[in-house]
Amino acid sequence: MSLRKLLPYPVPGNWRKAIWPGFELCVIRLVCEACVRLRTDNRRRADWEERQYSWAVHRHLENLCLEQNLSFSPRYDLHELTEDDFAAGVSPKTAALLDLCIRWHQHIPEVRFAIEAKILVVKTRGSYYPGGCRNEYVNKGMKRFFEGRYGQGMPSGAMLGYILDGTAAEVVPKISAQITEEASSNCEAMPHVETPFEGIVRHTTTHMLNDNLWTRLHHVFVEQAAIQEAGSSTGSGNLDV
């Protein structure tokens, strides 16, 4: 018997219909609000990597939940390991590590919204170059959702793109083109979604899973995630491979 069945906080049987739609909308709004705060976070440094950006977003999510009196529970570096997988012998050492996750309730880990974050650039910036970042975003981020490694059993999840230079208008078309070229993506579209948050651009994609079910991915792009310093080095410029 699973230990979850003995706890006083069981998973609501109708959570997909009664809980998820409102939870999903609220989470996306919170993520956008947290990213707005990230853009003006005075703790940012020029040498920040993806983990620093994600940790800052995590802290902003926690503060937003506290300010808005929400029962949601943001998590950072969460191992994607279900009770069934653990009971079957899967080790936490081999479980996928998720950048960010928001639980619907701190005592109910099953209902959760998974978020994977990646760095994106228009011009080479240090060790980041456009083609490599896009490949990370699509093949080491998105694909892990519809392969069931991230957000297993959840109706939707999100990709979070920290754009260090350039704009979403420059980044998104090339990501969309790569998604279309990937036959295994089974992607339906990448339409733009209007958002009132300055510097935050949203898109969505839907993907066919192996069990003939569709999953939805939200794409939240944060423009000017990095601090903008005069004369900062961007490597060799427009290298795009």
C-alpha cells in the first residue's frame, strides 16, 4: 500500500476537471509576475547562469504566493519521481531533475505544474550561442515533457526562456522552425498569447504523446533577463550554428 493512502490529504479524484484548469491559469500568471520581478532584480550579476535565474524566479514565486495568500508550494530542483515509480524500484539518483515546480498544495505532490528553464541568446554571449541554446531548449527541455520525464501525468507544463540579449521576436521563429522540423515533436502550433506583462512574451504548443493523448506546453520568454551593461562582451557576434 502506498503511504499516500494513509495521509490526511488525499488527491481529489476529479482534480483534472475541478482543480487543474484554474490552477494552470493561476500558475502561468504567477510565473509571468515572477519574471517581471526578475527583470528588475538588483541581485542580478553579469556572470549569472541558468540556475541563478531560476533560483531568483523561485524566490519571487514564493513571495508572490505569500503576498496573495495562495496555498501553492513552489519548488526548486525537484526530482520527478512518483510514488509508483519509487515503489517499482526507480532511484532518485536516476530521476529527472526539474528546474521549477509549483505544487497545488504543499501536502499533495501529485498535482503539480512542472517548469523547465533554458538560456536563449540572439548573439553569442560567453559560452552561449544561438543554435546551441535552441537545441537545449527543444531537445533537452521540451522533449522531456512529451517523453514523460517532466510533468509525468500532468495535462500541461511550461518552458521558461531567459533571453539574455535580443527579443522574443528574434528568438521564437527559429525555435518554432526547429520544433516543426523535429518529426518526433508531433507539434500542432506555436501561437502567440497576449500578456499584459512588460518584457514577457507567451506562446503555446500542443504535443501528441505516445499514448495518443495531447499535452500543452506554455512558453514564457523573459526579454532582457540579463543585466544590460555598456560595453559588455557578446563573444563573436552573430554566430548562429
